[in-house]
Amino acid sequence: MTPKVKTEVDCISENCPMPLVKTREAILRAEEGDVIRVKGTHPQSFEEIPMALDAMGIEILEKTKDGELWTVTFVVS
């Protein structure tokens, strides 16, 4: 079961680099242990955001795609 999401980042219909920028902003505002869910539709961001999280050592809890809509849920560490 995924822990309760504290912050939702809505990037639907936004192109790069905005989804990654908004994700980084949410991480900077978050506290350790906060769960953030990013949702969007830009295909490249669905690949770039998990790569950036991995580079930051942030654990991805869930990565889903339903048609054009995708979500990436992670916990800030």
C-alpha cells in the first residue's frame, strides 16, 4: 500500500522542462518522508523525472501510465 500522498504536482499538458522544474520545486519544499505524486502527459518527462529522482537517491514508490496520463509517486529522503 502506498503511503498517503502529501503533495500532488499537476503537470498535465505541460512540456519539458516544466514537469521536472515543478518536481524539483516540490522536493525543495518537502520534508523528509513526504510522499509526492507527479502527474502529467508529456512522454519524455515520464522518463526524465524517474532518472532525476534516481540521480538524487530518491525512492520511487510507483510509476504508472494509463494512455497519455502518467504518474510518478516517490518519498523524499
